Amino acid sequence: MFNSLVHQLARPSCKLCSCLRSAPSLNINQIRTTYILKRRHEPPLAKKGSVPSLKTKHFVYDLVENTDLKKKKSIKCILLKKVPAGEAVYCNDDHIMEFKHLLRSPELTANSPPTTTRFVQKMLKELSGFHPRICMNGDIPWTLDKSHVRIACRFWGVTVNEDSITLPEEPISKPQTFTFKVTVRNDRCVDINATVYEVFSNKQLNHPTEFPSIWGNEDIEQEKNVTLTDSENVALNESENVTSTESEIITSSESEDDSSSDSDTDKN
């Protein structure tokens, strides 16, 4: 009697089903969540052709695994648009050949490492305008090392590892402004300017120093880090020669004008 009543209550009515089918604005999305359960009490075996009689304790389950909490594997994909809302495909050799015109790197393969993300690009841009100040003890001789740079960057809110810092080849042992490199994610480098100054125990020896702002400085010119080829050097020398020749012509013309004006003055 109790089991038949439960089956009748659990059975959906025909009117309800017809209303669900005819509702135009009803949107039912599939929820991809799977729970693996195990009965706490095993039900008894039933005879062939009959239904096993289940009691209340047979509907008590223990959770074995929640697949929604299981860590998913990372996959590579090719974004066809900026927002990947159904606009991405798997990164395999066939899709690389099909969408080769959308790829920035023509040498990309299915096993290539991921490209720089928008977050990394923003971080590199912010670091290029970063200018830390490194304070050193002026009472004793010192030579700048990576630990000094790391501590100074941490003081101004930037945490970097010493392995990612590259100092200039020439040792720094006096106050000056220099440029060092920071490697981000083992493949991206950014140049950062820094200023070293000294502080003495005798405050009268401390000289006022003008520092640039910590953030928001102009990006370091990339031309300083580019090695020119022979043809570019020849072109640069030719342009400098032309500029010097033009300046000589202007100077000579000015001198001629001055001499002519002097001669006119003598005649008068």
C-alpha cells in the first residue's frame, strides 16, 4: 500500500507534462554534474521475475565522488575571436592549418607552449614604467647585488625572485641610475630603471636627491637594446654626415651674411 502510494506521487501528471511542452519561454539547460553514490545498505536479492522489496534504509547513500570538484585537465585551443564564447576550436594540426591566417606565430604547432596572455602583457607594461629606489649604507664600501634589488622592489610592492633578475655586467659601487632586467615566466624580459643612493649616519653628509616617480614613468626605449647590423650602421653614419654637412652649410652661410653686413657698415 505504501509503495503504490509513493509511485503514484512520484509519477508526473499528464497536465503538467503538457504545460511544460507548450511553455514557449521555458529554457531547460542540462546541468553537467555527476555524483557517484553507493548504497549504505545493500538490498536483498529478489526472485527471478519479481521486483526487490526496498525499505527506507536502502535509499540511504554515501557520496563516493563529486566529479564537479575533480580537477579538469588543461586543453589548448585556438581563439577565433577575443571572447571564447563558442568561438574556439581545439589546437590540433588540422585546425592550425585551417586557421593559420589568424595565428600570430606561423611556426605554431600543437605542442607549442601557450602565448603571452593579456594579464602578462599588462604586467610587462606596468613594470616597464617602474622605477625603484635602492638605499645603500654610505658609511661602508658596497657593491650592488641581486639581493639589494630584490629587497628594494619588495619595499615598493613588487615581489621578484633573484633568479629572474639580471644586473649590468659592470659592477655598481656608487650612486647612479642603471637598468636591470626581470624575466617573467622564463621567456619574457622587461627592462627596469632604478636609482641607487647613499644614506650616511651623519645627516649632514646626506645630499638631497631628486627621484622620478615610482610608477607611471615612460617606457625604456627599445632602440638602446637593439644591435644594429652593418647596413644599418652605414645608413646611420650617412645620415649623421648629411646632418653635419647641412650644419656646416648653414654656419658658412651665416658667416657670409655677417661678413657682408660688416662690409656694408664699413662702406657707410
